[in-house]
Amino acid sequence: MTLTSLAIALSGAGVLVTGALAALFLRDPVAGMAQTTHRLEKLPEVMADRYVGMVVLALAATLYGDLKVIAVLFAVFAYTGFHDAWIYARGGFPIAKHVSAGVAGLIVAIVAMKAMGQGA
């Protein structure tokens, strides 16, 4: 096995573990919190490091300059914004900021996809 194939295999394992946790949180958020040992009172600090991670991903995609990477990353950001808006809407909370974030991510993803279609 080459280092490249090992890296891809390990990445795939990460997809499986993260996907399982995502499914758990979607099905039963309380069980997800317990399984991951997250603490509700630490959520603001956890969100801060998640946003730092998102900035690093966006910066890396921007500097790397690959339109496919940019399109996928910002489509995921759009999903996150829209899903958060849906969660807050169900609770009767304001959603404008989350919808705006979703729209912004969607715009970047669409522009990147259109640019791919033009050959750059």
C-alpha cells in the first residue's frame, strides 16, 4: 500500500466515523451529545473552534484555487446555514442571519460551478 492509498483509506475511515456521528446527532441529539461527551455549557467555546476550522478550510480552498474544492466546500457551508435556519425556524427563533449565510455559501458554490463549466 502506498502512502497515497493509505491517506485515502484513512480519509474514508474518517468519513465513516463522522457520518455515523452525524446520523446519530440527526436521529437523537441527546444521544449524540452523550456519545461524543460534548457538554451543552461548553457549546459556545466549541462553536468558536468550529468557526476557526471553517475559516482555515475556506482559506486553504481559496489559496489552493481549485474550483471543485471551492464549490463543494461552500455548498457544505450553504447547507449548514440553511439547516441551522430550519432548526431555528422550528423553534420560532430568528433565521435571517442563517439564511443569509446559506445564500452567501450558495452564491460562491454556484459561481465556482459556473466557472468550471466555462473552463475557468
